[in-house]
Amino acid sequence: MPGAIKRDHSRFKQIVRGNIRKNLKRYITQGELIGKSGGDVVKVPLPQIETPRFRFGAQEQGGVGQGEGQEGDPVSGQDQQGQPGEGNQEAGDQPGEHAIEADVTLEELAEILGEELQLPRIEPRGASTVTTTVPVYRGIRRIGPESLRHFKRTYREALKRQVSSGTYNQDNPVIVPIKDDMRYRSYKQVPLPQYNALIIYIMDVSGSMGEEQKEIVRLESFWLDTWIKYNYQGVDTRYIIHDAKAREVDEDTFYRTRESGGTLISSAYEEAIRILTEEYSLSEWNVYIFQFSDGDNWSTDDTRHCVDMLRDTILPMSNLFGYGQVKSFFGSGQYITDLRSAFEGEENLVLSEIPDKDSILSSIRDLLGTGK
């Protein structure tokens, strides 16, 4: 029975993974999984599957399959009043169908995302400074908890004892372990180095960035987070918003704030540099910075200043700097053009245009496809 349950569970997981793959674009663009996330698990809505069943009617009623009727005769439906071909239009008193949900870990979700988008695994750059200990089972001992009992070794010891004592009956080979036969797996804690990752999200919250643009940023950031956390054990996440002035905020404020001022991108870069230089040892951290904007900036002078900061400071500090430009009716869209001109061929800077929600999937592939 346990084997059958295991097969059923494996089959169910295959159905869930298949459903996610089939509807991945919808999940990404509509945010169904984000609203159902909690901790390291998300709830995936699944179509309800009903098993067909035969329903038997009262005895001695006529109809096809009962009493008179010939092969090929049409089947006519009847409602409760006996009128053929008409359904009962009155409201029912039975519960309706309900959607079902399956729990899927973020790790499984990241695996599906990576497989579908063919994303390469990230190659860490920073030093592995965080060390955790994990149990490694390498030996056998005579005492231990029952959960660690080694059944094969226990059986072998019992067999050896019965054979050597002459109590083993070849015709009726019953092996009964005693306390002295018990063997248990033993382990020791082994240090395991882990890599750190720092993610900094930067978003323009000036008047030209509307709710639709911020929703695109929210959806894309969830999947960027999911993939990077799949590749690293320890991840810090920081959030910077800016109009003409930048400030660091928490995650909820990041997605809810909207200002009415102008746009000065350099203020956000200065805040990111402050965080990197004052709070982190860059030899120990893998740095990922994702900036989202509608491409508007206050002046060409500030854009040149941003280019200088990127070239001289931010890019040398970062594994990857990703710029995603969302389309806005009020933004000029010029900034991505200026970056393309200034950083052609730059390996750790990735540019992506996101005109609408349907483009989020390709933008994720753009930003994560380098494997950095």
C-alpha cells in the first residue's frame, strides 16, 4: 500500500507540474501565484477532475438499456415534469463545484521556470562566507533513536547470531532481532559553505509611472526573486524608490508608493552605492540590481552622470545589473536608448523592454539568461 500511495503522489505531482507548465504565461502575467504565496510554498489552482460514474435508476423503469428499445434508437432526456428535451430551470439546493489547489514549493516553481525558459544556473562570484552545518551519515553504531535504525545491518546481525548459536532453522527461517542486534546510522555535522546574494530593486515612482506599470514590476520581481533564491541559500533584498529624490523603503511601500514629482535617476544610483559600500563587503556578496522605469529622466546631464556611475562604480560591484523599461504614455522611453549607446557589449548589464504584461515572460528570460 505505501508503494501505491507513493506512485499516486508522484503522479499527482506530475499533473501539477504539467498544469503549471501549460499555464505558466497566465500565472506570470496575472499574478495568480503571488497572491497565494506564503513562506516557501505557493498554492496552484488546478482544474477539478471528476471520475465518471454509472448512476442506476429505480427498478422496472423503461428506457434504453432497460426493457424495450433497439440498438440505434435515440436517447431523449426528460426533466422532472416529464417534458422531453427540456432541463429543469429552477434553482438547485446542492453545492456547486469548487476549484482545488495544490501546494508547490518555490524551489519546484523555480525548477519549472528554469526548464521552460531554459535558464542557465547562476555561477556565483562572491566568496562563500556563510557556513552552515549539515548531517552526513557515515557510520553505524549500537545505540540510537529508532528513526535511524539500519534495518539491513540489524537483520544481518540477528542472522549471524542465530547461525552461530545454532538456532537458525533453514526450513523455517524466522529472524527475530534482539536488543544486541540493533544497529543505527550515525552522523556528524559537516560544515557546508554557502554563497550570499544581495538583490537591490530600484523603481521610478514619479507621476509618469501608473498602477499598470507598477503591477508589471511587481509580477516580474516575484519571478526574479524566485529564481535567484533557488540558486543561493542566503539572500538579502533591498528596495529603493525615487522620483527626483531617492529613499530606501520596505517591500510593501515599494509597490504602493506613487509620487507626483519629476525623475532624477542618479539619486537612486547614489542610494544603491551607499548601501553597497557602507553595509556590505563586496568580496563576500553576489550583487544583483534590477532597475525599473518608463525611460524618463530629468536631463541629459543627469543621464551622463548615471552612465558614469554605472561604468565606474555600480557595474564593477555587480554580478548583474538589469534594466527593465516599462511602457508608459507619459514617459519618454529615452533612457534605454542612451544605455544601449553607452554600454554596447557590456557583459553584466542587461536591457529589456516590457511594453505590457504579455512581455514579462520574455523579459525574465532576458534578465536571467546570462547565468551571472
